[in-house]
Amino acid sequence: MSLERLSAPERAELRSLARTFLARHSAEPAVRRIVVTEESFDRSVWARLASEVEFLRLGLPEDLGGAGQGWDVLGLLLEESGRALLTAPLLSCLVADAALGACAEHGADAGATDAVRKAIGAGETIVAVAVGRRDGAGRLRAQASTGRDDDGVVLNGAVTPVLDAGASNLILVGADGRDGYGLYLVPTADSHVTVDRLESLDLTRRAYSVVFDQARAEPVLVGDAAAAVAEHVLDLTSLAVASEELGIMQYVLERTVEYVTVRKAFGRTVGSFQSIKHALADVLSDVESVRATVEFAQRHTNEEHFPLMAALVHAQATEGGSRVATNTLLLYGAIGYTWEHHAHLYLRRSKTNEMLFGPPGEHRARLAGLAGL
């Protein structure tokens, strides 16, 4: 693949490749096996995702062995991963790679960031992201702080929730210090780092609380530039979650349509009843409206208005996704409430996505502020 934007046929080919790979390695039985194990994902599948189909290299620049693709392509992969309820840390690693690339562009040591990015692309290193949260006024707030000892920078504080921290080798952490806000890489193997799994409604992707107690930290970028990168990373995270949610919405719609066209009641397929048609029309409306905004945002991540778009797609996709997952489950009747049915797994992911990085209301408030309303 080239550095140029993919054509429609190339995008269709990539989508087909991703869907085929995930259907083979992240089908529902495989997801259910992970749900009941200590491992948060299948590392052999992760290795294949990196080496066979090379999805982790798509966002890397060409001089680092990647394809230099943007979020219109990375978002496509996340849509397919959402559709398959992929348990592997794809979202975290794609965002971490973009964050490290942005750090290098803002003056960080390119040699250090490039080494980590290459390791991410090869599937050798997993990086979780914990750059901070926005407060009620939309300001970036770090959950950790830095200090110094004779050997360098140390980190203190409790950060939560952190996706995929339990599977990661490194965490990209935002912290406040005497030199201002900074981004730091912290090895999770450090004895001064404690990672605890959080109880979550979503059984298919794990979130963690991470406590730093004088943990050794490697500075990546410090100062106003680091804060600007962190703001962009939070916006990219919003887009990544929305892209994943779009894939979930499309999939549950397709499965529900498939069900109502074969399920019969009173001698007719239930899909022929007007109430079912109206319900599915509402679902389709949600899916297509989210698709329009998500795909627009995916193509404009480097534009001045991207923060506004990120707030919009996060609110719209997570709230719409939760509504779609709920309403389609209801159309299955009693069977939709059983453990064996797939619907609750998608509902759990969507409900968790809705609240994971702030509820829709917070993102709408930020949208209003950015729009000057």
C-alpha cells in the first residue's frame, strides 16, 4: 500500500481481508473462550494480526516499515474489530502509535519513539494509553504526578480506567510536574507499578486501575507541546471508539434482520409485522447517521475542526450504539436475554463504550463550547 489515500476498491479489499481474518480468529466461540480465561486475548492471534495481515503497520510511516495510512483506513479496521468484538488491544495500540508519532512531530526524540512504534507494528510491544481525562469544563487533567530522585523521573498516582493495561508492556502516561504537563513511558513490569483489573459490564475487553508508587518513568515530551498532543490523543480515542461502535451497530442490525426474516409467528415471518419494520427503520437511521459523521471525522483528523468532530462522533456513536444494541436485543424476544445468545455481548460492549471515556452529555457540552454556543 502506498502513502496515498486508498481507492474505494482498495478499501473494499482491505475490509474483506479484515473481515475474513477476524471471522476465522475472532468468531463468537473464540471470544467466549477468552471471556472465561485469565488471558485478555489470544496472543497467537495477535502475532498473526501483526505478521500475516500486518494491520499494526498500516499507520506507521513508510520509513518505519509501514504503509503511512490515516484514520480513514485505521477506522475501517476498528469498525471490523468492533463487528467481531475483538478482545485484542488493537484500539490501544493504534492510538498509542499515533500518540508517539505526534510526540516526534512536536520535538520528542524520534529515535526513542520510532523504536517503540516499530515494536508496536511488529506486535512485539503493547502500549496502553493513560494521558489523562477532561474535567467538566473540558480542561485536560492528569491523574498522575512526577517527581525526581537521583536516577531520574519517578511517577506517582492512580490512573483509571486504562484499557488493556494488564496486557501491556508499556503505558503512555500523562502527568503533571514542576515543568508542567508531560507524557512518559512506564514499563508495567516495574515493581512500583500495580495493575488491577476493574469489574466491567463488558466481558470482552478489560479495563484496569493502575497505581504508580515512585515508578521509573522515561520522559517522551514535556510542556505545552505534550498537552497539545494529549488533547489530540483524547480526540483520536473518541474517534477510535466511535469507529468501533459503528461496526457493532452495523453487525447487530444485519443479524437482527436475518433473524426477523426467518422467525415465524402466527404463520408469518415476524419481520413482516409493521411494528418490527418501524423498529428496524429507526435502527437503520441510527446506523447511517453515525456512519456519515464517523467517516467524515476519519478523513479530517488533521483539520482545525477535528476536536469538534471528535466530540460529536463520540456522543452520537456511543449513545446511538447503546440504543441500537438495546432495541435489537428486544426484537429477539426472550431468547435475546439468554447467556448463549450473542446480543448481550454486543450490548455490554456498547453500554461500556458509552461511559468509558465520559458520558455523551460531557462530549455534547464540549461540542457546544467548541462551537461557541
